[in-house]
Amino acid sequence: MDIQQPVPKISLDVLRQEIKKEYTNVALDPNKGYHFHTGHRLANLLGYEEALYADLPESNIASFAGTGNPFSVGSINLGETVVDIGSGAGFDSLIASRLAGSSGRVVGFDMTPEMLKKAQAGAAAMGASNVEFREGLAESLPLSDNFADVVISNGVLNLTLDKVETLREWFRILKPGGRL
């Protein structure tokens, strides 16, 4: 099946540079004020149960800048392998790491070094040994086929040029019967 999608006329390099610049700012100065909500206010607007994030480090909550609540559409079960694409400061990954438990695994990918640093610090502060954060792009994940039980992403698909190809990549890493 061939799906045609109009792709905006913008250089992929320019797009990535602008995204990195914006989310570097969110990592370094989450309270600055952006054209989108962040932090506690955003989590509340998106319907996150406070119990899911109440004990996350404040720094990881403050730089949260998602567009939805992946936990409202499906559960993460003990022992599952979760991939968080566009993990940012680690808000969703850290929640998923607790839900997956010590027998589970979470791998968060982001292309912004400052966000990765913040996410890694949060995981260390929580003692979350089942979560790791790696540099990577939503369109080309350095993972094997059939890697994940669950793929979550909280807005990064909006920031890709070719959504169809990006989704094909995400489905590539899902195990048969896996969930997006």
C-alpha cells in the first residue's frame, strides 16, 4: 500500500536546528514562557493523574512539554519494554519506568543534548535503573526490529516532515501485537 503525503517545503536540517534551539531553551529555562504550556500546568491540562508524577524530580516536571497523555489511552504493564520517542526531559519515560517495574525496560530517545542530560539526571535521582536515555531521531531509531512492546511519543510526530515514514519506523521496532 502506497500512501502519499504532502511534505512541507523546509529543509530537514533547518527544521531540526530550530527544534533543538526551542527545546534547549525549554530544558534550560522551562518557566520562560513559550507558545505552548509546560510543567505542572500542562500535566494537569492533559489529564495526568498527579499520582503518576508526584514523586518525579521537579526539574523533569518543569521541562515537560508534551501534547497529550499517552497513559490515558493504554496501560504500561509490568515487564514490558517501552520506547519513548522524543522523550525530552524524561517526564513520560520516568512514569513508564515505574509502571513497567524492575522487570521492564524503558528507552527514551531525544535529539536535544540538554533534554537528555536533564532526563538522565532525573533517572539517577530516582534510582530508576530500568530506564536509559539515548540520542536519536524519530525517523531512524537505532533499535532492532520487534524491540518494543509499547511505543509512546508525546508530540514529536508533529515535528517530523514525513509522518508516514516516521510511523513506519515506529511500527518496525514494535513486537508483533505491540502497541503505539
